[in-house]
Amino acid sequence: MKYYLIVGEASGDLHASHLMQSLKHVDKEADFRFFGGDLMTAVGGTRVRHYRELAYMGFIPVLFHLSTILGNMRMCKQDIKEWQPDCVILVDYPGFNLKIAKYVKSQTSIPVYYYISPKIWAWKEYRIKNIKRDVDELFSILPFEVDFFEKKHHYPIHYVGNPTADEVREYQLLNPPFEGRGLPVIALLAGSRKQEIKDNLPAMLEAVKAYEKDFRIVVAGAPGIEPDYYRAFMTGSNTEIVFDRTYELLTISHAALVTSGTATLETALFKVPQVVCYETPLPTFIGWARKYVLKVKYISLVNLIANRKVVPELVADTFSVDNIKSELQRILDGPDRQTMLEGYAEVRRRLGDMKASDNAARIIYQLINNQHE
């Protein structure tokens, strides 16, 4: 079978590479062509464009690179039409991918499968119309999305398991737990983009100053961010930084301050009590919007999956150094710590133990075979 995959960022490259490996296991003749990254390239096939040529975020960068983006989109559409794959697999990145889905659905008979569904439950729910019209099968990695798509919007989807849970499980199998030596560790995970780090890390560092004598404070450096960028914020603090060792760091951590994102789920799966910290511009307005405009009650994947407050979320008008200190103290010792760990166990149960890429690959291969019969 011929599979055409499209991703637009590093996380998509990771998840798509695992899906490609799983497709090779069920389909010995699997042939790949893709917009992707280095991890997908390592699996095999033909890379048409690197995701770095697509990954522009924010109004100004998108406007500045609009001709490049539109050129890549035209090229992608034409390439799909000429190569005639057995399916197109879109991975997250909805701004680009939903436009490709519209073209493929209207101009060809190629089935469109969406792996890692767009998070329209949080923002841009109107996109459900495009998804219903242009996507043949949707594959979800978050269990609460089943009710959102199937009960609210009457659109059946496949929950296939969670790849982050898979990655943590595999890491723990290969790296048995060990006791960290010396002082216990407080980990700081301040996001993966420079703006997130700039907004969140200074307050995190200020909040943990009082603990520097009794704990090792360790920052998890994000891929692609130079060490000097972090050091500009860390001057005068007794803080370490590590790169490409986040899972190792979480294995030995006693507590963590975490900017919202996949890192909140990773921290929970490593059973590290955490405080979610996310500073925003216009905090008063964003605080109001969270209550009256946004579609979800929570911003962290941990609370969204549990459908209740498991971890504290200090966001917008509740984000402050004093509040971070207060919440951190509550999880270092005492009953709040144990309550949170019990909540983590519930999150792990809800995610299940299916391997997402294997499950999705099996279903995709079966769907294509059914169409060819």
C-alpha cells in the first residue's frame, strides 16, 4: 500500500514515525511519501518537504511567510494527485491539514484519515463541519474526545490509545526506577518555545528560591533552545539545566512546576506531583474568557482526561509567584500529595494500555483492504 503522511511540527514527526513503523509491521509492502521530519525520514520512504518549511506560528510569521505556505500547499495537493496513494494520513496541524483534506475529498477518491484529531473541543469548534465533510476516519489519542465527537456531534471516531503513555511505558521498561542521590529534586518544565520560557521560567525560579538549600532545582531544557537563552534567566540562582533528559529528570523528581502541554501528562505518568503554571498576556481578560468564552474548564491534559481537578492550574489571573509557592508547598508533603497521586492513577486507567500506533495502523490497513475488496 502507498501512504501519504503530512505533519507540521516536531511532535507530529515523532508520532507519525511510530505510526509508520507500525504500518510496516502490518503491511510488508508499505511505501511512504510525506511532509515530515528526521524521525520519519529514518523510518524510510520519500520526504517531500521538511516540517520546518511549514511550521510558522502566530499572525505576523504566517503573514510574512504566506507565499511559502501557499506554495507548499499547492505543491502538496499536486503531489498527492500525481502519486495517487491508497490513503492520505494527516497528523494534527489542522490549519494546513484541513485544507489538504478539503482538496483531497473534493478532487480525488483517495480516503482521508486523521491521526491525532484536531483539538476543536478547546477552540474553533466550527471546524467540525469540515471534519465531517472531508475526513473519512478520525483517530483520537484522548479518551474524552469520544464523547465530544460521538455524543455531541454524532461523528464516530476511533480512540486508539495515547502515544505519550506508550512512550513513558517503554522508557520505564528499559530504565527501571532508581533512587536519585543527594538532595531531592524539583523539576522546572517551562515550555518548548522561547515565548513560553520567557513568560514562565522567571516566576518559577523565584518561587523555588526558598527551597534551594533543601532541594536540587533542575530545569528541563527544550530541544532547539540554546543553553544561553536559559542562562539569561538563571543568573544568580543555584539551578541546574539538562537537555534531552526530561524522562530521566522526572524519574528522580519529588515535585515539578510545569507549563501546560504534553509535559503535564508526562509528569503525571511518572507520578511526580506538579503545579501547572501558565502566564498569559492580558491576564484579567483571559481569566474572564476562561470562565465565559472558552469551551473547556481546564487547560492541563491531566485534568481534562480525569474530567476533574487533579492538579492545580495557575493560569492568567491566578498566575503569580506567591500562588506558585503556596501550591508547591502543598504537594511537597502532606495529604495533597497523596490525593494527587491517586488522581494520576485514575488518569492512567482512563488512557488504557493500548499501543496507539499499532492500534491505528491495524485499523487503517483493514480499512484500505475493505475498500479494495
